[in-house]
Amino acid sequence: MGLSHLIVPPLLKENAKVYVVAPAGPSSFEALQKGMIRLKEFGFQVHLGEFVHPDSLCDESYLAASDEKRAKDLQEALADDSVDAIFITRGGYGTTRILHQIRWDNHWKPKWVIGFSDFTAFSLALLKYKNWCSISGPVIASTYTNDETETWKTFNEICQYHNLLTFQVQAINEQIEANGILIGGCLSLICTLIGTPFLPDFTNAFLILEDVGEPLYKIDRMLTQLYHCKIFDQINGLILGRWYNHENQFSKEYNDSIVKRCQQLTLHRKIPIIYDFPYGHFSNRVSIPIGSFVEYRKGVLKLYVQ
């Protein structure tokens, strides 16, 4: 994947028009209203998709609306040149069901698309077909609403300033310097896309991974799948977020086991493995620009958004 071909959408300015869509699960009216207030505090003009509110006619209660309706909202937001950014209401499940309904060959004005978790599937497809950077960050009807200061702060640094993000990090093979393109997100979604036309090339990638609610053996199985698919052979570095176990609890032992398994699967590569990065399914996580350029040197990780 060539850096020169990556597209960073324009800065989001005050009065930017932002569109809210629900490509996956349903959201409560109260949670949606809180998120809209936050967007308006940034000075954005907020527009809701037609099918954002839960559709009582939808057969599946875990989806916001039918596949056709959810895809229609997302497609219209992408095609509207007056829209500067698209926000996803929440994760859950459902985005992979509509990827094939998006008209990827259409010309769209570059714009920021912001989501998390299930959104991983769309952000990777967007990188594959459009070479757009996107943001794994705030979801406006999130269940993680108690304290998201850092989530919104880093979102702001990316979208409104294109600022460099710098982190002091812990790493295995910490003396090995590396750079690449930041690709990844939720591990289970990455594995779901393997064998589909929506997974981007991982050559020279800096792979970031996290997940939630999975027993350790399932995380092991998914990491082993990445190994057998030769994805670990292609990447220049690995970033592991903070993993929450099958009881949605943070456990150092659980996280240490994941780090150890990643070491085993990359012994033949000697790449830096950054761990305990403040990204994952928890409140106040950092927002990250998927598709940005990454540089790691001696305990310092830099994400370039330019």
C-alpha cells in the first residue's frame, strides 16, 4: 500500500455538515440525543439519516433497520458532496451485511467517516476501495458515555487540526524501529473480512488490534487465523490495545496471554509489538486515524495525519 495514494479528508471546520447514520445496531433515543448535543457543541450542523431511529418493522431486533434501509442511508451520506463527515451511531453488528450494497465504484468527495467496533469492517473496505483515512473513535450513541474526554480530544486533533499524535508506549523488541500504514481495529471483524473482497492489503502495515467479550481461546484462534493467512508476514509492526475478557472485565493475566501469543506468532519477524495501548472497548479510549502513517522509535509512537 503506497503512502502517496492515501487520502486524508479536509479539516472539519465550524459549521461543517455532519451526517449521522446507523449501519449496524439500534440506539435509544436518549443516547442519540446526548451524542447530537456533543456534535453541536463542536459547532457542527447535524443531520440525521432517515433510518437512524430503530425501525419497528425490522425483523431483527439487533439491527437498526433492514439491510436495504441502512445501506441507503450510508450510501446517500457518502454521495452527498455537501456532507463533510459521517458519524456512526454505534457498533454492535450489521455493517458486514451491507458492504456489498455500497457502490464502491462511485465517485465521492473525500470526507471523514467516524465510528468504532463493528465499524472496523467499513473502515477497512473504505481503505481498500477509496484509500481514505477514517477514524476509529467516538460513536455518538455509545454505551461508553461516562467519560470520553480523551476520545473526543484525539478526534478533534485528527479532524480539526490534522495534528501529529504522539504516545509514550511499552513495546517488545523496543529497540527495533519501524513505520507503516495504520490498519486494523476489532480483531473479530478483521477475521470476518478474510476471504472477502473488502479486506485491504497489509503489506507494510502497522497492525492495531483489540476486542471485547471473547474467551481467551477464541482470541487465540483468531490470531492464529491471521498467522495462517500470512498477515503477520506482511506487517512492519503490531499494536495491541486493551482487551476485555468474556465477562467484559479488564484482566492483566488475560492481556498478558494475548501479548505472549502474539510474540509466539511473530518470532520469525522480530517486529516491535506495542502493548497496553489506550485503545479498545472502554471509556476514554483514544481515537485513531486508520490509514495514517505510523512511526515507532525507542518507546515513542507517532501517528501522522497529514
